[in-house]
Amino acid sequence: MANLVLLRHGQSQWNLENRFTGWLDVPLSAKGEEEAREAGRKLAGYRFDRAFTSVLTRAGETLRIVLEVIGQSGIPIERDRALNERMYGDLQGLDKAETARKYGEQQVKIWRRSYDVRPPGGESLKDTAERVLPYYERAIRPHLLAGRHVLIAAHGNSLRALVMHLDRLSKEEVLELNIPTGVPLLYELDERGEVRSRRYL
């Protein structure tokens, strides 16, 4: 049996400022750094063989802090843009409340939470899944099938795509899925890579 831990990065500076971030490289806030340390404390009893993260600073820094806290900084780490956050296109950098006033709250919710509706110039969750899932199958799942324990530090939407796949959620169910910052989500997988259990730590 293998453990797979999914971890959304700690609060970023733009999470704090309520802005759409997407592919823009924004650092963790002070609270985000503390969330990463707390995630590390929750993972203190777990051992990892390998870690994966996006190429964006907020996810990589979260991973660095967690591995430092649990004393496993030396494990192999693979960074890939396939795990990046959704690209929010024309919304990147905009204040979410101002955007809701301009376009309407319902439209913004559709852009943020729906499966296959793209924000202007950006990616839908479906688009995000189309890069996350092949990468998972190619680069991550073989380690899990070999019984290795894996930690993925990534983003709200790249992880929503993966959770949708692992939990077999419908397009309607994923609409309400929200993954909190800095809280490890533990999956226990059997020898076929199927989910035996899942829980937040």
C-alpha cells in the first residue's frame, strides 16, 4: 500500500489580497509560511520517497518548508508546469470582489468552479485536467504502484482536477469542491493504485 498526500500551497500574498493568481508567480504570505509549517507538523509521522510540485514559487516554497519540518529535505523532487495552477487569462491580477461586481457573482463562480467553462483568455478545469492527469499517469502513478510514498504540493485547481479523478467526481460534484490551503489530504492506495481511504490530516 502506498500513501499519496496532496497539499495545496499555503496562503499566497494574492490569496490574502483576494486576487486571481493563476500562472503569475506570487510568494507565500506570512500566514502561508505558517500554514506550510503546520502542514509539516501534521506530516511528522509520515515518510516520503519522492515529491512533486509545480514550477511556481508558492507551491515550491510550501514543499521546501514541509520537507524541512519533517526532516526529509533530501528526497528527490520533480518540478513540472503540468502541476501549475489554472491559467486565469484576463482575470489574472484582478481583485475577485471587483470582478464579481463587473461581471456578476454567478458568472465569476462559473469561471472559478465549473468544469468546462473558460475565463476570458484562460483555462477551464477541464483544460487543467488535460495536462495534470497525463502527467500523473506518466510520472507519479508508477511510483505509487511500486509502493512508494508520494507528496504533491500544488494548487487549488490542479489538485481539484486530480481529486476529481481519484474520487470519481462528476462535473456537477466538482463544482462545489474546494481544497483548503496548507491542509494535507492523505490517500491510501492499494497495489492497483485504487483509493482505499482518504482523509484530511
